[in-house]
Amino acid sequence: MLAIIPARGGSKSVPKKNIRTLAGKPLIKWTIEAAQKSKYIDRIVLSTDDEEIANTCKPTGIDIPFYRPDRLAQDDSLAIDNYIYTADLLKNEFNYNCEEFVILLPTSPLRNSLDIDAAIKLFIEKDAESVISVTPLHYPIEWIIGIDNNGIIVSNNDHDLNKMKNRQETTDYYVPNGAIYVFNFDQLKKNYSYYSDKTYAYVMPSERSVDIDTENDFRYAEYLITPGLKNA
């Protein structure tokens, strides 16, 4: 299966995030190495607009057949547009097999090859249109509140504040963690959505679901990765 690693160069919250060193190597290399250990993935493509990211990744041997156009690398660019563009170009101009592919974001360094393979296996066994990795929400959704312009707590419109349940009485909910997306390309392009009635969840524990978007996320990931920091 083809793996696409999307990594644009314009991170605002953490400058040069994708190539910043995490526990001794560039952040993106954690994802590349996990993909290279997968028993299902046979080609890995980098989708980037940034020469410095490309140069960092070249020694790993992954494919960098073209650069992402600027219009797909802006803060308001939609990820799904880049996935469709990349797969279309790979299929039509570079003769890649893009019927099914997996997206691995470099901001999820603790996702490992076993996670990738389990998600792909689920996709195959269920004849799915997509598989999305998720992690448990560690508090009941009924506990989520709104705050109005005056700072007053208000209902979130879905649940009555006066009828909050104990944790033991609530339904388990999950949130996408951004680590793994497995897609059927035709369905992704046709539906223009990650989700369909044949979308399955691959559940990951919170300790492997860190999605790096802030300095604190970096520090937390390093803490989880580095045994010395845990024991300090």
C-alpha cells in the first residue's frame, strides 16, 4: 500500500515543526521510520512545499516526485484537497497504484508500525471505504460546557446542565487523533469526505495519540519518548 506523508513548511504555532528535533531526530523521521517498518506499506511519498523538509527527508530514501503547489500549502488550505491532488498526480503522471492509500501526519510521532498495520488490516478485512484512528475522550461529552460573552456558563445545546450524569452512566466517546487515515481513493474523491457508512475506527491509547501542535506538545512527546525524563 502507498503511504503519503504530508508536511508543509508554514507552521505558525511551532516554526519548522516538521523538521525540529524530537528526542534526537527530526520530528518527521519518527513517522518515516514507522512507515518503513510496516509490513503493508511498499511505497512512501512525501508531499511538501518546502525544500528544507525535502532535503531532510531525502537521505531516508522515500519518494519526493514533486513539490506541493503553494495553493495547497496555506493556513486555510484543506487537507482533503491536497490528498486528492497528490493521489491524482501520482496515479496519472507517475503510474503509482493509488486505489488505496494511507495518510500519516508527521505530527504524530508516537504512532508506531504496529498501529499502522492494525489500521490497514482493519481496512482490508472490513472492505472499508476509510479507517480513521481515534483515541478515547477522557471525560463524558455531557460535561462539555459553553461560556457566553459575559463569562457565564451555558449549555452546549446538546445536554441539559441540570441533568449531568455520573461518569459511570455515560456513553464512551472518541476523538480522531490525526495519526492514521486509510482511504479508498475513489470513494474519497467521490464523496469529498473522510467519512461514509463504511468508515471504521482504529482505537489508539492516549499515550500514542499525541498530536504535536504547540511547544507543550513537543515537551510532552519528548517526556514520553525519553526514559530519562520520565525518571527525573
